[in-house]
Amino acid sequence: MTLPRLDRHFWTVVAAGFVLGLLGVLLAVWGNPENSGICVSCFMENSAGALGLHANPRLQYLRPELIGFVLGAAACAIAGREFRSRGGSAPLARLASGVFLIVGCAVFIGCPIKLFLRLTAGDLAAGAGVVGLLAGIWLGLKGLAAGVDLGRSRAEHGGTGWLIPAGALVLLLFLVVPPPFVIFSERGSAAQHAPWLISLGGGLLLGALAQRSRFCVTGSVRDTLLMGVRTPLIWGLAAFVLAAVAVNLASGRFHLALYGQPGAHLEYLWSFLGMLLVGWLSVLVGGCPFRQLIKAGEGDADAGLVVVGMLIGGGLVQSWGIAATAAGVPLVGKAAVLIGLAFVLGATLLFRLRAV
């Protein structure tokens, strides 16, 4: 077994994974929904509702963590002279991919980060999602090996890479001085949140660490399938899991069970298919929802389009009744996942033909 070099990059990746696992549980201890201390898709749905993109009164809150991820990544990239305004690669495909990433997450009830947070809290129902995520990443890798390529980002001189960080600054202003059109829920999961300064600080720290380390949950699995344990990313994921388990145990939040888990349902087939869609798309667009926010923060306008698609998706899954609940997955949610799988299969075939 070949191990990675224990250099500065390795320890940065491990630190990023450890802090992600630590804050993923602590933010729930401090007020975020249980098992959802950090969940990019949940935060997107909340933020979309706060901006009026859906009318679910229980899911409307401008999540400071999202703002922190982008601004932390931008600040770190600028400080390290790594901020590069770039883009121009299959924009509409990436926008649609962002929408379907949230569709898959909403049917599972959580992004890949929440998937592992649920698992490390003892939620056995999350196992179907883990298998689905692995299957989706494997399919994505098969596509890459067959020549699927959305194209290379090119340097852009118009400064489009600054748009997402600038948008994050506007949202920060809306959070600090809310205008009349920004809505905050008074009940439901969106009303459960840690103090906003703590959430923002945690987001800034994680954004900076993730930018410096390139840490990504789906990227960790992808690189492990390609390189084995030589990749530092799998050690970052291991640190994430260990930190989350330790804090869950210490705080009394570890409950090993299949039934009655918060933010979960028992329709295993659809949990599997939802995460399969997320894993497949994440390989195609170059990272999970969290990674897209970090890349957008460092000037990648292609990732920025995925982020915009995710925000649109956050509105649609609530407005159209796609999102699953503890009662199960609605019929329209099942149809949306199947349409998403058809989309990613079609994109795989189309962009393979273009690449050949």
C-alpha cells in the first residue's frame, strides 16, 4: 500500500476535513437543525426562500454559511494570488446541472456533506445514499475515461469571475441590514440556526481551508477510486468522519438506528437514485455542491453558473413539490430524479461525441 507524502498539502487537506466534520456537528449543537449543521442543498433551499424564490414559510433564511464559503474562498485565493477569472465552458449544461444537483439532494434530503454527517450520527438509512453516491461517481469516471468533457475554462478579461463573490457581498449586506423583501422564517427548520456571526465565521474558515486544500467529498471518493489511498483527499474525508463521530459521541447526538432519524426517510431506492444523480453530476462538472461554491469564490465563472443553477433549484424543489420529507418522496420528486438521470446520460453521450 502506497501512502501519500506527509507534506504541507497533506496536512492542509486533513485540517480541512477535520474542521468540516467538527463544525458540521457543532453548528447543529449551536442551533442549526439536527444532523444538518452543514448542508449546502438545505442552505440553498433556505436562501432561495429568503429571496422569495419559493413560498414555504418553514424554509426561508439567508444562510450565513453559504456567504462565508464563497467569501472565505475568495479572500484566500486573492491572498495566495490564485484568483483567476475564467469560464466559457458549456454554460447552459452547467446551469442545468446545478438545478439537478439540488433535485438529487432534495430527494435524498441532504448534500454529500450531510450524507456523511447523517451517517456519523448513526443514521443507518443514509447507507443507501452512500451506495448511490459511489455508483454515481463510478459512472462519472467511466464517462471521463470514454472521453466525456464539458470543455476547458478559458481566461476571461471581463471580470465575470468576480460576480459570485460580489453577489455574496450583497447577500451579506442583506443579512446584516435586511431589506423588506428578504424573508426569515419564524418556525420550521429555517428558524433553527446558530448565531449568524458564528455561522459566518465558520463559513469563512471552511471556505479558506477548502480553497487552499481543494477538499471535496465527491472528489475524495473519485480520487480514491483512481489512485487508492495515495490521494490526500481520502485522508481528509477520514478526518472529517472521525471528527464528526467524536463530537456526536461527546455531545450525545450519536443514535445508531434505522428509524426515526431527523431529516431522513425510508425510501431507500430513491435515496440511492438521488445520490447517484448527485455523484454522477459532480464528476461531470468537477466537484460536489460545496466544491462548486469554493471554485466560484476563486473566480471560476463556470462553477458560478452551477451555483446559480443550485439557487434556482433550491426554489424549484420547494415550489414544485419535488423535495422529500420524513414521510417519503413525492411522485413529482421521483419523476424529477428520473429526468435528471436522463439529462446526465444525454449530456454524457453528447459531450462524448464532441470530445471524440
